[in-house]
Amino acid sequence: MNINNLTLREKIGQTMCMLCEREAHIRRFGSVEKMLERYPIGSLYACKGMENGMMLSIDMDEFKSCAEEYNSFCKIPLLKMGEAAWKSEKTVSFSSSMGLGAANDVDLAYRLGKISGQNAKRSGTDMVLSPVVDLNMSPDSPVINTRAYGDTPERVIPIAGAYIRGVQQQGVAACAKHFPGPDDKECIDPHLAPADNLISREKWDATNGKVYQEIIKEGVYTIMSGHQNLVAYQTEKIDDRYPSATVSYELITKLLKNRLGFGGMVVTDALCMGGFIGTNGLENQVRCLTAGNDMLLWPSFEYMDEVEKRVLNGEIPMERIDDAVKRVLELKEKLGLLMGAERSVRYDEKEAETVSREIAGKSITLVRNIRGVIPSADIKKVLIVIATPSERSGLKLKYLKECFERFGIKADVLRDTTQEEIKEKQDSYDLVMFALCRTTHDPIGPLEFWGNNASTVWASNSCDLSKSLVVSFGTPYSFKYYKCTQMTYINAYSPDEEVQAAVVERILGKKPFEGVSPVKL
């Protein structure tokens, strides 16, 4: 595809990834065809829109149909992207990224990448917004946590590299995110507000910088810029603040593209996030482009009009537009989109199930077992006490009852408890298992326990230590509530069913613990 054959608006459109809001587009423009005549966008995201700050999911077949309709009116085939964990009734679920980090198995990471690429292809997408290569440098991070493979480059680089190879060998683009990575103290969620990264150059070079340098060498096709700054590499301020990477020329062009040598496509994080939007929303969208981002995730249609105006009046050089378009088209060419030769791959459901089971088994981490509570073959009756603010996770964790009952063990389930109640009930059971679960954005906010969940944590530390244990099916840092006690403690990193089954097998001594904590506790 010769970019000289494109109009200015067609070029600008290649830098835009829009939500698959078909009905909204038809209401505004009259038809999909008319929308694309006026705004010839370059990419479509597998999501219907946003509601109450959350993405509205779209069915696989619906997205495929929608993308086919849009593509029928496009001069250049659309780049179709979505999250790695595309869900459907037939999709196998996996442990969290930190669970994979605890398994610390490069072959498993590669096989998971292959499955993710296959899943993307069957769902009609060409690019997955994964992996998260951020180091979880702060235990209090409300947004990275179990989305990270670990807290050191040594743990993250081989796992992320293998995953990327697996994805991209399926003819799907992987996307390493969120450049330049987080601070080691700042705990602001960029979904809520802009985040500062105040670490020194030396520390960044040795941590997140090292990760990105190696991931670029690995050949990752795309990198996502994040709504956090990196003050050590910045001198220019916007509105009296060092700007986030998404709008920083110093971070995207000078650091990522020039110093680190990234030659692929840079895509912004979602522009609807609180770390980005504000009174200067449209101006900041334009700044994303001039900073060096090649594609914007969910800009407004007005962005195209504004960029066109500024190019025509000489405010934005044509060279920046052409560079961005060149990178986008090079990616589409790598994926076979420009020649209409998209690679066909088969989703191997049996392999997906095997990988899910193996990651779960290798990830379970026995943090402490001072009193030798486990393994135990003498358990006849167990009380499972679930503590989570998430209704979804609360329902999922009831599967623990079935896991115990497979081995002929009677199990009762309690959702939250108190100090008084647990003292009254514990004598009736051989084991009291506290199943804690606090995961990122479920619900959104700090990864703490409050209300009845906090009372349950209190109750757990009042229980008979010789017959009780705690399993965290989310953040591993819940260990902080038990580090000063002798409570038996396990990190499982995810509430998925395979993980629950693996935990029960290890409590009963059916299989050994293999996981090694990927973060410092």
C-alpha cells in the first residue's frame, strides 16, 4: 500500500482505533457507510462501548459480522484488536499473569501465547492488548498487581518474551504495556487520575527500562503508552506538570523510539481514562499524535477534523503523519491484512485445557506452614469461609465445595464471618479454610478488605491455628495480614476453577506445591 495514494483524512484515520459502536454510529451518521466516508478509520476495537466506566462485551460472532460490514466500506482493511482474555462459553479460563509468573515456566508461557493468538484469530481480532510487562514495584498498586508476572526483570523478561513469541507466531500482534511502567511508591490507578513515576534514571534503566529494552529485542510488534510520566527523563511541562507518556514527546519519541530503538507501532492506552481526559481532552488527543504515538485508542471523531486542520495550516508536520501511517501499514502487512491473506489458525481447546491445568498446578505457592496443618489426609469435614467484595468471585469460589466433595469430604460454605461466629463453629470442623479474593478492578479501587470482609480477616486471626489456613485467590500481598502470626498461608493468584481444584489437591497432599512467589512479600 503506497501511502501517497491516500488522502490526508485517510492517513489520519489510520491512526484511529474506534469502539465497535455500530448502533451509535448509525444513529449519528445514518449508516456505517456514511460514517466511514466521512471518517475513514483504520482500526476497530472489540467492544460495544462503555457503561459506568466498564467496557461492554460483544459476542464473537457479532464482532466478526460487524467488522466484516465495516471492512466492506474501507479502502484499507481494518486492524481489529481486543484484550487477550476474550471470553465466550467455549473459552478456557486461565490463572492470572502473576500465577504464570509463580509457575515460572517459559514453555508454559509460550504455549499460553499460542492459545491467546489462536483465540484472537477465531474471535476475529488481529492484535491482543497483552502482555502487561509492568513490574509490580509497589505492593499497594491497585491496577497492576496480579496483572504482572512479577516484580523483577529477571522474572518478567523470559515469561513475557515467550508469551509474545507464542502470540505472534499465530499471525497476531502482541502489545507490551504500559510504557514507561509504574513507580515503586506511587499507587494511583491511571483509570482514575494521572499517575507520577518519580524513580531515578538509574533505577528505571535497571527495572522497567531493562524489560522494555529486552522486549523490543524480542521483536514485539506494538507497545502501549501509559497515562503515567517518568520525571527523570523529562524536562518539558504541560500545565505546570510533567505530562504522562501518552502526551510526552520526550518519552515516546526521544526515549522509546530513538533511545530504545523501537521501530514498531505505538498505541495509546484508552483515552477515556481519568488519567487522560479533562478540560483539554481534544487538545490532548492531538498531543498524543505529535508526541509520537502512531495509533490512538478510542479518540473522538473530532480528533480527525482537528488534526486535518493543523496539518493544513502547517502546525503539524506531514512527516509525523506519514511516519505514524507507515508504522500502522507495516503492522497490517506483517499480519497479512493488506494482501487479504490473513493467517488461518486452529484453536486447540484440548491444549488450552491442558495449559490452564498446568499453570494452575505449578502456580500454587505455599508461603507458610509452620504448624504443619497441611498436607492432611485426615480431613473429613471442612468449613470454607469466603471473603471478597466481588459478587462474581464470591460465586466462583463456591466451587471449592465441589472440589473437596470429590474426595469424599463434607464441605460447608460461609460468606464472611465474625470472631464470635468462627469461635463457635470451628470445633465442628477438621479444617477451616479462609478463601480471600481481592483482584484488580473487581470492584475498582484499592486492593483492601472492608466491612464484612475485614471482619472475616479479623475472624481468621482469631481461629485455631492448628486447624485453619488462608488462601488468597487474588493479590498475594494479603499475606501482610498474617506475616506476624503463624497462620498457614497459600497464594493462588486467581479464583478460576482450575486454580481452586489445584489448591484443594495440594491441601490434601495429592500433589506437591511447586509455585515460587514472583514478588517479595
